[in-house]
Amino acid sequence: MRLHWFLNRCKREPRSSKAMNEIDGVGVPDRWQRLWAPHRMAYLSGENRPLKGNDVDCPFCEIPKGDDETSLIIYRGELAYVVLNLYPYNPGHLLICTFRHVADLTEITSQERKEIFDLSTDAMKVLRKVSKPAGFNLGMNQGAISGAGVAEHIHQHVIPRWSGDANFMPLIGQTKVLPKLLSETRSELASAWRELPKSN
Ligand SMILES: [Zn+2]
């Protein structure tokens, strides 16, 4: 129904980009430039994920072995690190992962739990400073049935949200609008993170 409505709208007179954004639900542009990037299709087809019959090591154990720039790491804590999701739902979609290979929230130590939530808090501060999202989704999928892509290694999602970001784009193109290159986003967030005042 919504697709029909959109296609009909496209036949009408073009409007200014501001008016189109407001009316069509693309959302008011944030400061990151957007482009078409179907990153998530590779993810959905299972590439680089330790799925059954797929001879791939745990990516969240592998990521910290590389340097920050190529691994898209924003920040390394003592027990956990922050990395850009390679298959983001939105620009600046971050993952907080323990260094330890452990699956379940009930299996991690209280220090690891604390650090995951401290880093989630800092991630919100950094994203607010850099890209002014209107809100966030935070959470963990526990077990493959819940939608966890890498169920055997715990990770917390921090997803910035803007007005209209979940509307018609994914429905139309089966892709998602994304920002400038991930590497540029990484360096922008990493430098904003370095400027964060130390919290207790
Ligand atoms: Zn792991």
C-alpha cells in the first residue's frame, strides 16, 4: 500500500529536497552525506558469519587482532571494545563486544557487564556530539532464534535513530541509505571519543 502511494507520488511535480524529505519520510538530513550501499545483503546471505557449514572464525574474536583503522574499532576498553557494525542499520551503528569469547549475559562477569554499559553510555555521548541523532536503540539479541548474527559472542548494539530513518527506503530498494564510507565514519567517531571527558 505504501509502495503504491510512493510510486504515485513520484509521478507528480518534483519538489525541493527539503519538502520531499519532510513529506516522504526520508527524514531531515543529518550532517553525514548519504549514498546507496547494500552492505546488508552480503550479511543476510551469511558471508563472513560463523554459520553452520561456514568455515569462518568468530569475527568478534578476530576483529581486535587487527589495527583500529582496518578493523573499524572506535575504542578499546579493558574488557570490551567498540566497533562500527560492518552491516549497519544506520550510520554510526556501533557494537560493544567483550574481548572474551562468551555468549550469554548470564555468563559474563559483573566487571564485563559494567564496562559494556559504560561504553554504551559513552557511545551515545559520542554519537550525539557527532551526528545528533533523535534517539537510540540499544540492546542484545541472545541466541540465534532472537536474531543474533553472531550468537556465540555477546555484543550490545547501539543504533542511532533519526526521524523517518526506518520508513520507505528499505522497502523500496531492499537496501538502506548509508553515510560516507565506514572508514571516514570510524575516524570521526574515534576522534570524538578521544575528546570525551573521563567518566567514573
Ligand atoms: Zn568470539
